[in-house]
Amino acid sequence: MEIETLKKNHLPRNIIIGVILIALITTLILNFTRAKYRSTASVQVANGTINYTLSDLNIIAAYQENEEGEYVSTDTIPTSGYTLNEAESYCAINDTKDDTIQIEYTDGLVNFYGLSQKGTKCYLYFDIQVCPEGATACQTILADKTIQERTDFSTVLTEDTNGTIYQAPDGEGTSYYFAGNTTENWLQFAGFYWRIIRINGDGTVRIIYNGTSTSTTGTSTQLSSTSTFNSTRTNNMYVGYMYTSEQVHGLGTSSMIKGRVDEWYQDNIATSTDYTSKISTTTGFCGDRTSTTSSSGAPNDTGGTGKTRTYYGAYIRLITNKTPTYDCPDPDNDLYTVDGAGIGNEALTYPVGLITADEVAYAGGVYGSSSRGYYLYTNSAYWTMSPCVFNGSDAVVFNVYSSFGTLSSNRVTSAYGVRPVLNLKADVQLTGSGSASDPFVVN
């Protein structure tokens, strides 16, 4: 008798397995889909990268600023040399701007935050980067400022210039400077009020002392006592912020006014690391002593010693030609502190100096012309650190004249006001708007 083996029916088992597999696959798909909407992904767009939190942005339009300050359409996301104009850039849903969507841009990477609907359109505007990398102070000061360039320095600038800052080249790049009757360059630091002169090409911020209040006139805008520039005037060497006998560029002896400035720094700034840590020691002060024996010729380093009649570089630039410069024409007198890293000498005791005559001219002053309306006018005379002339008997240095605010000059034995100048580090954090009632504050 043959015994027959019966086959098992596997259909029910296969159906169960199939159902389980379908459930697993469905779960994986749903989780993947949710993850895609939760996570930030990256997509390569031309030369740059965009991070997005929604897979189907309908459109991304990019516009790039040109040299004329106009926005032109671009098919690339810039990877360097530009900053995102956050005020102009925006995303829209159904042609309605959505202010809840945030856009961030760093070195070609654009991040969107808060996207919630399909079909979102985003418009990106990129401005030419004007501040050096990491120069946070520069970025704060230039925010909402229109940048212009001046070419005529033969007439005073005393108009209201709020909302405007000017640019000019210097040895490190581009300086952005305040000029005219601005009221937006107030700064508070180390217990004192200051006026911002300019953002240097390296991103540091040059400031001039204004005392313990925001008063714009009177002796309260300078140190408590006046000072002669030097105690003797009968030799070329006494035009120097530092000098050595019979040397055009000598640095062996400090001038009287340098001693006064150093004393103030030692008593008021050097006592606190909270202050000194925010001051640049690598940005110098130009004590230009390029010289010539001709009042109309280019400086050629003739003269400059003894009793030889000598005209210095700023005389030619600001009296003869009306052409100021932020480049220091005399690298031997681009003065740095001992621990500085500048291309010139490292002769200064402390990283503090005075304003230069060229900086006064950029601010709106003109030699011999009344300039009561610009921000450097205080109705009180004070020194610059720029040599002017040795006229055969007197060493003469530039100053800002009292009652007219004009760029002027006088014998070094005259007693005038002292307004120290500092350079703040480029990466200092600033708050405030720059007005007298809400000055920039160094944090």
C-alpha cells in the first residue's frame, strides 16, 4: 500500500508576510518623507550652495551689486567678496512677502529657516563686501550708510551728512570716513566719549577724544590742560612727534605733546585690560616728515635738518595742492607701538597718537578757511601730529584753529589743546546707533 505525502498550503503565510512587508515599506517611505521636510538638505546652485528645508522651492532669483551700486541678475551665488543684503532679500508665498522666513548667507552657503509652504519664491540680493573679513565694528558702523567718494577738497564741507559715509584708499585697503556736520559718529569707550574719524583699511576704527560728555564745543572736548608741541622751536627736528638732532626721521626723543598723550594713556587706559584688549597695536600713526626746500614742488627729502628752510609733505598736499591722503608717504614715520606688527618702525611707547592734518582735511576742514560747521570744530584750538614747515627760524606744526575751526598751523611752542586718538580693534562688538543720545558703545 502506497502512502501519499500531502503538501502544505503556504498561501496564508505568504499573504501575512506580504502584508507585513508592505507595512514596513510604507513606514519607511513616510519616515523618509517626514525627515526630508524636517532636515536641512543641500543643493549645488551654479558656483554656490543653497541649504533648504523644503524640497520644492518654486524659484530662487539672485541679484548682485555692480560697481555702480545697481543690482543685476546673476545665475551664480557668489562665494566670496559679497554680503547678503538682509533688508532687501526676502521670500514670498503667493506673491505676499513672508517676514517669518529667515535667510542667512556665509561664503556661498545660503540657509533658509521657517519655510512652511510649497511654491515659495525667494529673492536674494548680494552687496559688494566693503568691510574686511571679521571686521564686525565696520559692519555695524556702515549699516544703513550710503557710501560716497569726494574729489574736491578745496572748499569746506559743513553740510548735514547724516546717512552718508565717504571712502578713500589707504595703505591697507579702503578707509571709510565721516565728514561734514555729521551727528552719527559718537562712540563711548573707557569712560569717555569719542568721535569716530574713520574705519581704517584694516578694519580698525580710529577715534578722537571728546571728554566725559557729548558737548561739542569748549575745553571739555580735550584733556584738562593744554600743551606745547615742543619746548623749543629753533630747529627742524622740533616738528617731530619724536625726533633726533640732525636727523630728518629721528626717533630718539619724545616731543612734549607725546609725553602728555602717553601720560594720559598710562593713567586712563593702560590700567585696565578690559580697555587695552580692545585697542589695536598693529595700526600706526603717520608722522609724515617727507620734506622739500620748495613750497610748490613735490617732497623729495631735501632739507629737514638744522635751520634749513623746509616744507613738509602735508604742506604740499594741503596748502599747495589741496589733495589729502590716507597713505603714509613716509614709511619711516609710520609709527607703531613696540609690540606692533606694522611695516614701519615700532617706536611708540603706547598705541595712542593724535589726528593728522590729512584726516582734518578729509573731515571737511580746509587750510585758512572758516569751517565752523563740521564735526571737528570745537571752538577750541588743538594740535595735530603733522609737521608743516620750518620757516628758517620757527618749527611749525598743523593745528585746528579755535574760533573758526579751520585747519591752521603755528609754532610748536604755542600751547594748544590735546585730543588723544586711538585705534579700536576690527573685531570689537558695538551697540548703539552713533547719535549723541545713543552712541556706539564698545562691548
